[in-house]
Amino acid sequence: MMKIKILINLFFIIIFSSPALSIEFKGKFIQGHYIIGTTDPGSKIFIDKKSVKVSKDGYFAFGIEKDRKFDITITENNKKIIKKIQKRKYNIQKIDGLPKKKVTPPEEFYERIKKENLLIAKAREVDSDLSFFKEKFIIPVDNAIITGVYGSQRILNGIPKWPHYGLDFAQKKGTPVKAMNNGIVILAEKDLFYTGATIIFDHGHGISTLYMHLNKIFVSVGDHIKKGDIVGTVGASGRATGPHLDIRLNWFGTRLDPATILEIK
């Protein structure tokens, strides 16, 4: 009987003396959302089965896929947290009367498009130690009207296309475009088929922002940019239907809703 009591006491000591999770989150566990986590410096963090960097002061970042339907598992030093993912409803956007080449690109451009897509994908895979991702982002265009939102399904001339993964700011051609946050330019191309004049900024830990359809670009690859710097101007380059800035937010290959870093509802 004494042995049983000792074993029971040891069981409770082990259970209740186990180290508590120190992890905290800023952001909502909703499809398409961006989340910043904090933990003890030196902790090991996994998002599902993916190991993510933790900054020297304990910050890390990740995002939730647009159509994720299952729970997400966050592991901190072998301790697991299960978070349920809330579903979203996305808008349907119809645009008719577009030139055929704006809906389906001619075959002679297929090889070019493939190369450019690989170029963008490579930039999105950068995994630097920068920690700008944890800082507040700002709206890149003043006095603009939001004309396109994340997740909307575009139907062009009656043909369903890929969902829109960005946030569109309509403003007149030549309007200055500001850097939303500190970062390093990892791509600056003046004439991509789909996105036209395009910039991608690295903010650290796999978080990048992408600026599309610019008229002019004022930065080059390798430039260190400060939040609020003028990096280009609004344009209608690439497959744009009018002057606007289309911004994207990525966590590596996962496309996230830019509104979640700009506090736009």
C-alpha cells in the first residue's frame, strides 16, 4: 500500500512540475492570417512539421494557408499546442470585356512565364535572420481606394482564374509607393509578364512582401530599405487593368492576406 502511495505521489510531482509553455501569439488563427509568436530565446519551434527560426529575443512568425481546413500543431520544445483554424468566406469578382491576351496568355510567352515564376519562388524561399517581420507595417499608398482583396475569385471574361492573393490600392499613375517596413530588396524586375515592374522585400524568417504593377522602381537588389522610403510609383504594368498597386504577403511559399499586417478589416 505504501509503494502505491509513493508511485501516485511521484506521478503527480512529474505531471505538475513539468515546465509550462511560454509561447504567446499575436494574430488570429483564421485562414490566410499572419501570426507572430513569442517564446523563450533558444526555444525550438515547429509549425506542424516545419522547423522555424526563433530570433535572439524570442520572436518567430508563420502563416495559415488560404484554404486550410485542419487544425495547426505548434510544438515548443517537444510540448504541443493544437489550434483550430477558423474558415473564411471569399468574394467573387467578375471582370468582363478584357482583351483576350489579358485572360489567357499566348503560347509564345509560356517559357518566359515559367522562368519568371521560378525567379519569384526563389525569392520567397529566402530564410534570413532579419527580424523586421515583428515590427508594425504601414499602408504603402496614401489616399488610395482598396479595389481588390485577398482570396477573391476572379472570373475574367467568364473564365474562372486563380484566386487573388493580394490587396489592391487604386491610385493614379505616378503616385509614390512607400516601403511598408524595413527590409532588404531581394528582387527588383522592371518587366515581368504577369506582375510588370515588381519588387520583393525580405523582412526575415521567411516573411516577404511583394509590390506589383509599378510604373517606376527606385531600388535595386541588395538595398537596405527603411519603413516609409519611397521605393517606386504606382503603375499599370504587366497584366493590370488600370493603375494600382497590388501587394502580397508571403511566409515562404504560403500566400497570406496583406490586410492582416496593415490592420485593415
